[in-house]
Amino acid sequence: MSPVLVILQKEWADLRRHRLLMLSMMAPAVVFLLLPFALVILVPLLDPSGWNDRNVQRMAELLGRAEPDLRRVDPLLVFHIYIFRQFTLMFLLIPILGALSIATYSIVGEKQNRTLEPLLATPIRTTELLWGKSLAAALPATLLTWITFGLYVLLMRALSPAEVLPHVVNPVGLSLIFLIGPLVAILSLGLGVIVSSRAKDPRTAQQIGVLLILPIMALFIMQMRGFFLLRARWVWLGAAVLLALDVIVLKIGARLFQRETILTRWT
Amino acid sequence: MITTRALTKVYDGTVAVQALTMEIRSGEIFGLLGPNGAGKTTTVRMLAALISPTSGEAVIAGYRVGEQDAAIRRLVGIVTEAPGLYERLSARENLEIYAKLYGVSNVARQVEKYLRLLELWDRRDDPVGTFSKGMKQKLALARALVHEPKVLLLDEPTSGLDPQMTKVVREFIADLKGQGRTILLCTHNLDEAERLCDRILVLKTRPIALDTPQALRRRLFGRRVIVTLEAVTDRILERVRALDFVLDVQQEDRRLLIALSDPERQNPILVRALVEVGAAIRFLTEEEHSLEEIYLRLIEEDGGTSVLPSASDRAEASSAR
């Protein structure tokens, strides 16, 4: 069996039994899945006129400019589309938090438990070890994002008017989830490897790594305030930038992930 | 099996190991002793091809460290200072991972063999986190052996274990020697080194002494017999000093400490001479120096501070009593 697969198997066997880590990965996914539905159902009920505030109107205007057929749609439906689109952006936090949690736990945890030395004494190459750990972090985080998005779509079909779905599951939404999602997962785990090389416990590593959330939150707030509307070409441009960042971060991570460096310099 | 020549490791200008030259023969247990920070773990790491030497060379079974590291890792098994086990995984899973990483052909058979040998089979599916320290150490040994390595590097394998478990692990190590494996044993436990090691190297960044414990004992302390008498008189002392083979005589109450070059041959002559001058001999024994005394003498002579009381301290304490 390939050493990468052995590491992958080991990481997942360990992950399955780490309930707290599993919970910390699942919790944001559940929140991001349910919160938009709670908002579209509860806000108009609790505040029958207030929901259609200046921000929503500005967004409706932006949406109408980008997609003229939305100008004729009921404002409440535009509100639904607006909320669901916003939360599609929030879904990017799932791969960031998931990959970061697993990567930092997997590396800092090994440092803490002093399991790296016997592992590095085996014939495994450090690149194979890094690949195994990276896949073990990126795959579940990405899969969780996709599964949550799948449930999101199913719930939207079940609970929202039919006009909403095509405006959310569009090239922008799909690119965010299926293109940007894996790329931010890789960036997150790459950063996790770098931060883990210095951090003494997983929590510290995660706190530093959580800085990655800031750009997503900035986009979320700016779009919520109606400053701009995320377009497909911007998403693709973002993907190109992320790809470049991924390559840089992984190269730095691979450089740090050397037997001697791990054993003698990682503190 | 293991040869090093002027092996040196420097970390950021700090010398961890300096000019270590040694040869560990196939099938022997070789002890590496030294104070904390003496470079024992660094030496083990270099020999396990985990870190590369700054200068000098190390060759293991014909493979050169730094050049043929993958081959070295295949034939070396290592027990690190901490067991380093995956605590959420079972004993069996822990061994399976390593057996697969080492490319063992029949993983299940090897895992079962070592779990049974180390009496962990009944707990094979329990998470390692529920194991006692001794059980974890045994599992770490099983992990080091699962790929049947020719060379074993053991870094403090009995550290922190209770006496009973220490004995179990120690006996297991002695058995491994019987299987023809070459073992490098780093330890602070001098009694353990004495019991297990064929030869020892005292390391304090650079090698201080290398030999069998017996040879070191002779080299440092010579050989002395202790004769306990009913009473020591001047006549007895004069008679002993007059014997040409006696190298030195010291009196401690009713005991004579007599340095000899060949006690086996000279003891009968000494006893006859003592009886001739009317000495009543109660006991005659050879003075024993523990490995601890040898070790501390070596470290002290090298500029270290001995933790044993000096001869003057002992005399002072004795007079105070």
C-alpha cells in the first residue's frame, strides 16, 4: 500500500475517534446550512416591513442590474435570493475551518504526542507524509462543503419558491463551492502546516490560521451592504489568485516539512 | 554493524556531538551513557538517518548515513524516549500502520506475533490511551520490531517504568540480543547498562571512554581486595607492605584495602603471609565498583561535577558519626 494511503487511513481512523474535532468541523456547516432558512422564514414574520431595508433594496437594485428578469420579481423573493447568495459565500468558511482544524490538529497534535519521530524513522518520504496529511485534511473539509451545499440546494427546493434556486445555483454559486472551496481548503491547510511548525498547541495554530476568514467576512459584509455583487469573472480571477497562493504556501510548507527541521527546529 | 568516524553534529553553532568514533559489532548490546545534553539522542537520530551529520561519517550495515537513508531506515528499528503512540487508535492499528509503512509483506501475522510476544494480544483492540506506561513502552518496542530490523536503537526504553515492568522490558531486550540483533541502548540507568551491555561508551558531547564495564573498572580503580581482620596491628601492616606484589595498602578500621595486579594468583600468598604474622581473617572479598562509580569518575575526570561524596566528605561524615 502506498505510504500516502497509509497516512490517509491513519489520519481518518484517528479523526473518526476525535469527536470534539468532528463536532468543531460540523458545527459551522450546520449553522451555515440552517441560518439562511431561519432568516428567510423568521425575519418577514417578526418584522413584516423592516426586512426590506436600505441594504436589501440596494442589493435588489444591483441584482436587477445584473439580472434584468429579477426587476419584475416580488421583493420578498429577491430577499430570499439575496440571503441564500450571501450564505453561499459563507459556505467558504467550512473548508477553511475544516482543513485548518484537521491540519493543525494532525501536525501540532503529533508534535504534542511526540509521534512524529517514530513516524519519520520509517522509510516514508516527507513529501509522502505531507501529501497524506494534506489529503486527510483537504478531502473531508471539501466533501463536507459539497455535502452541505447539496443539502442547502435540496432544502431550497423544498422550502423556497421555485424562482429562487436558479438564481442561487448559478455559475457564481457553483464556482464558489466547487472551485474556490477546494482552493481555500488547500490554502488553509498550507497555512496550517506553516503555522503548525511554530505553534505549540493546535488552538494557537488555529487562532493564527483563522486570519484566513477575514477576507471572506469582508466580502460577505461588503456584499451585504450592497457595495458590489460578486460576478463570475471576479470569482475566476479570485480562483487564479488563490491557485498562485496555494502553490506558494504549499512550497513553503514542503520546505518546512523536512525530517531534520521537524525534529530540531519545530518548537 | 555500525561504524562511525569523527561523527559530528553542530546545531546553530552549538556542538551536540563531537568527533564520535566507534564500532558496534554485530549482535552486541552497546550502551551509550552520558549526562543530559551529552548528545545521546542526537547520536541515535543520526544513526536512524533522521538527521544528517555536520561532518564525519556513519555507516550502518554498509549503508552510509546521509546517502542511503531509506535503506538505513528499513533495517533500523527505533524506540524513542517517549513511546509516541497514537492514543486514540488500538494497539493493533498502531502496529499495522508501521508494518505497512515499513513494507512488511504479511502485516497481520507480524502484528499478531509481536502483540503476543509482548503480552498485549488480549488488549489488541483497546485504544492505546487506556494502556499503562509499561504497556505503552512494550507496544513501542513491538513497533520497533514489527519489520524485523537488524539494528535496534533504544533511547531510554525503561525510563519512568516501575521496577517490575523495567525487569520485563530488560529481559525482553536481553532476549533480542540472543536473536542476533545489534542493539544500541541509551540509558541513564547504570544498573541496566551493567546488566545488559557488552560494551559501553560514555559520551559527553565527545566520547570519553569506550570499553566493557569490567575493563573500565580495572582501568579506573585497579583491583583491590578487602581483608577484614579481628584486629590490625603494625606488624600485620608491615608484613603486607613487604610483599613485592602489593601495589598499595590502606587501612580503614579493621579492614585492609590492598591493591593487587593479579588477585587470583596473589590472594593465596597474601592469606598465608597474614596467617604467618598471626592475623585472624574474618573475610576476604574483592572490592566492587559499580558502573555508577565508574561513570561518575569518568564524568568528574572530564571536568563534570560528581554527585557522589568525595573521599574527604566521606571521612568528615564518618568522623562526625
